[in-house]
Amino acid sequence: MLTVASLTCFVFLIAGTVPLDPPRNLDGLEQGYTLRIYEIARDLDRVARVAEGMTPNSDRLEQRIDFKDVDALVPPGIRRNQIAIEALGYIEITEPGNYAFELRCDDGGILDIDGTRVVVHDGMHPPSPMAGEIELDRGLHRFRIDLFQNGGGAALILNWRKPGSGRYELVPADAFRTEAGVTRVVAPGMKVYKDGRENQQPGDGLPIEVAYPRFAIEPMRPKDFRPKIGGMAFLPDGRLVVSDFEPVNNGILRTETNGTLHILTGVIGGTPETIRVEKLPGGYHDPCGIVCIDGDIYVSHRPGIDRLRDLDKDGVFETHEEWARPWVGDNYHHFSFGLKEKDRWIYGSLSTSIYFGNTIQTDGVEGDTPGLNGPNPPNRGTLYRINVDTKEIEFLAGGFRTPNGVEVTDSGDMFVTDNQGAWMPASKLNHVKEGRFYGHYNGRQKSRVYPEGGHASLFSENLPSPPAVWLPQNEIANSPTTPLAISSGPFAGQIWLAELTLGGINRVSLEEVAGELQGCAYRAGNGLEGGVQRLIEGPDGCLYACSIGSGGNWNWRDTRFGLERLRPTNADLFEIALVTATPDGLLVQFTKPVQGGGGGADAWLRNPKNFTLRQWRYEATEQYGGPKLDDEAVEIVEAIPSKLGNSVELRAPGIKAGRVVYLRTKPVSDAGDEIWSTEAWYTMNAKPTKDAPAKPFVAKPIASAAAKQP
């Protein structure tokens, strides 16, 4: 009997290189297995195999599958990131019966035995386990592990639970066999990885790596100022406050502070040569949020919110106080994100714990921690607001995992991003309503700190509310951070969405269907000096983007710092402007009329073959991330162009509620411009009807911010 712990819809693997039928005895075999590494040198996000005939960059005999870090797995001279790994050989079974195999890996991995899929642990994720079972007879059984390593840390460990055993243990060296006397040929150079993206281009199947033409990127860092910025905000006098800290993702809860504040003078209209940096006294724990109110600075960090005051208004902040301590942070992953102010309420969010390795041992956590999810103190994984005048705190909604971005609009609508992980099959943007639960169930394990068990997620007695927009992992996002309402320009009323691990900025449009918000995600651009942690609009109408990064996979291409100004250029760019839901399909609008060649725009837009639609759903489990489920093509029965040639209605009655609908199209504008990005992802939580059509939603910045715009 085979039970598979996870399925994936987009992995197509070619036949292995070991013989189809295992040998009957040990003749010609030696102890160990073959480990091969192939350099791919582009972003990877799924398990696949290299093209047939590719010679590996590294090929060696190994005895155990027990690699806890990238240095153990990858030999010197081979690139550490963007590589594919194969483990091949035979497992000798001396005791027949039901075997459970646990594959611990970083990034994604798949275990096949005798051509049967046993464990699928695909996608980008930190070291974490996935298990599956299979009946095995006595004798040799061919096995194969395929692993990809995109960036950051790496791990590959294979454990088994033998028949009648109650625990997992490392598969011993004497269980592995491979062909003896093999000549291990290697060759340098990059290999072809058959994940369906080998012929794709940035913006068409791959993230965009260059600057978005609608912004001119201007450096803002004075020489030798290399801030790893967690939060930033403008003071009323135009100075910029930033929090700078050294993130450490090693599971250790620090007792000493690691963060400071800086004030930058001369930012508006300034250059790196004219900006002056002043470091403020005082230390902070992972300061990830700043807001300025009445000239005071409020900083959120692990233990709470601190306030700095300039009482005599001379530009110098004389006081630093522990302003509020309304929550507990007792895990290295207990961040306090935000901040945003509306009507004298400060809005922020609290992340949940992560438990692995030394953290589990140090805290004495009992039992497993699936998806790295462990016990928490009260109110972790929430959106809160705290009153500036009374310090009254309200925990508004629960069920968040890593909500590293908060936006509150002029209408009072609240938005929170969240990152893939336990109970989060993909990243997402949530439209938050009070009293709701958004899907992440905090671990309830017992530990030394919580002998009665960790505290439940707030409002987890309610059914999970779906996100407004799913952000398919490594296609449009990996670690979304700041959502920012767009105040002006062609996309005013939509939302910019900053991204850390994939880097750059994306865009989201929203509409109301059946009383709830849903919408579409689009790529914008990158070209910045790091992954974007915070994105704010300055009083000059420019956007300001800051970066941070650390070891592991919390960075964009190993970048660690950055501060830049994004000045609007009014570029005339051809791209998908808006995708909205109709009762039987989608309406796609472009920023320019479409060119149609000899047949004209009408003929091009009228051809359904010029558009591709797919749909799938997600299902939350306690495991880290999750695959696309029920992935299928959607037939377009008719394409109806507009008279102006700048939009088309795609009639596709097969689109289902509760699906992410993927759109790809590659038109050329009437001016001959290629489209900036060919793809968009619409979250169809509910389908509109003729009697209840979709209603546009306008995300207007809060009045205090909008009033500063020129």
C-alpha cells in the first residue's frame, strides 16, 4: 500500500538512469549510492530533472543521506545556489513489510522507489520533513531522490521507519548499493533543467529582473551607509527615519539588542552625497515597523512598541520610552510588523513562532512540529491596533503566520500580506475584517515554556476566510511584504505589493464580488539593490523602497541591504492594466490598443488561441506550503474585443469559484511595443452574476498621506 503525503500537479520526471529491473543479487555492486549535482544558474522553484545526456558538474559515491547544510552537500568548486541534485542507487531490504520514509529537504525534493512516488515535498521551503509509506519485499529496490536548491541554505536527509518500529531513524549506510567500478565523468558549464521554464523569459514565465520603466531608480545611501532596514517613515519636517538591524535566522532567541534607528536629513530632492545620517541612541530587537505621529517616533520590535519624543521641537529626540508592552515575544521568529496610523490608532501585526533543531531542543517542545509550527504565547499571528492617546489595544483578526505588511486605506479597509508556510500553501494578500480567522493554526504542543500547551490562534473557532488574492509561490511572489495603496497615475486605486525573496514590486487590483474583495496580481519590476522590505510614499510623490536580507532563503539573491527612491517617469508602457471577473469569464484591459497584424486588432483579439487560461485551487494543511490542486486548462469559447481594441472579454464558462485563474497572453501594441509581462493571476473566490456584477474597489491612501501629495 502506498500513501503519498503530498501531490504536485506540474512535475514531469523522465525515466531514471538506474536499470528498470533491480539486480537479483549484490554481484557488481558496492556499498553506497551515487550523488550528482548539476549547475542550472537560474531561479528554480519546483522539482524536475535535467535534460537527457547532461553530464553532471559533480558525481561522487556517498554512504549516507545525511546532509544538514549546503557545505556538506555541495563540494568545493561547485556553485551553492540554483543547482539540481540527484541521489541514485538501490536500497537493500532484509525485512519485508511496510516502510515509512521521511524526506527532510531544503528546497524541494521527491523520493521514488521502484518507479513509485513515495514522498513529494516540492517547492521552496526551509529544512522540513515529509513522509510516505510503501510495501517492500525482501531484496534490492531502486530508489531516486531529486532535489533542487535555489538559494540560501540546503539540506537532504533520508530517514525510515522499519516494519514494527515506532520511530524514524537515519537509513544506514549498509542499506545502500550502487554499481561498482563506475567511471564518474563530470563536466563544467550550465545544464538544461526541464521544468517547463527552460525557454521562458523574464516577464513570461519568470520574474522580471530589471527596473520597472514607470519609475526611475535613484540611490539614497550615502557612502559606507549599508542599512538593513526593517521599517521606515517620514517625519513632518521631511526627514526619514529608518530602523536598521542584523537579522539572524538560526533559531536562537537573542537577549541582546540587534537594531538601531537612523534619521536621514535632506532626503527630499537629495542625493547620496548631500544626505546626512544621524544614528539615534537606544537598542531594539528586530525593529520592523515605524510610524511618526505628532512628530513622535513609534517603533515596533519584539517586546512591544517604543516611543521617541522631541519635546522642545528642536529636531533632537531627547526621550526614549518603552511605550507599550502588550504582547510576548519568546521565539526568534516573533516579529512585530507594520506600522500604519489612522484616526490616532496604530495598526500592526504579530508573527508566529518557528521551531526546528536547536529551537525545539532549547525550549523542550514535545512531539513533532509539522511545517515548523510550534507553541506560541497569546495573540500571536494577529492584526492589532493600539490607541495613541489611551494605549488601549484591540486584537482585530487572527490566523496569520508571517504578516510582514500592513496597509489601512482612507475608507478604513485593512490589508495584510502573509507568507507561505504551515497552513499556508502559498503567499497571499488578505482583506482583513474584524473577528475573522485567516487560516494559520498555531501549534498547541507542550514545552518547558508552555507546560499546558501553546495558545490557540485568535478566532480559530471560526472557519478560515479566503485571501483577497492568492500569490502563487515563486511565480508572482515568495515573501510578500508591504501593500501600498496607489495614490496617482494610471493604476490609482490599485495596490503596490513589495516582495522580498523574489525581489521588486508587484501590483494588485481588487473588486467586490458577493460582498467580499477578490482580485488579480500582476508583475511590475525589479532592478533594485535588494529584496523590498518596506515601500512608502514620500511627501514628494516618490516611492521609497528599503531592503534587508539574511542567510538562508530570506533575501533576494543574497542581497542584504538597500535604500532607493523610485521617481515616477510617466513612461508609456504597454501592459495588462486590469483583469476583472464577468459572469462567464474575464474582462482583460490593456494600457494601449492592441496591434493585429494584417487582420487588425479586432481579428487578433477575437482569436481565443491568443489567450491561455488555467485554474487550480489550494488546500491548507499543517505542512509547510502546498501544491496546486486540480490544475486544469480552461477553454475559451469566445473572445469579444472592444471597439477601441484595448480590451477583450474572454468567455470561459468553465471557470470555477474557489480557484486561482491564470492568464497568459502576448499581444503587441498598435505602436509596436511588446507587452511588459504576459501573465496575470486572478483569485476567483466567487463568480459574479448578471444581477450582482463585480464592483470596482478603490484603495485610496489615508487622508493624512494623500494630503502630502503634490
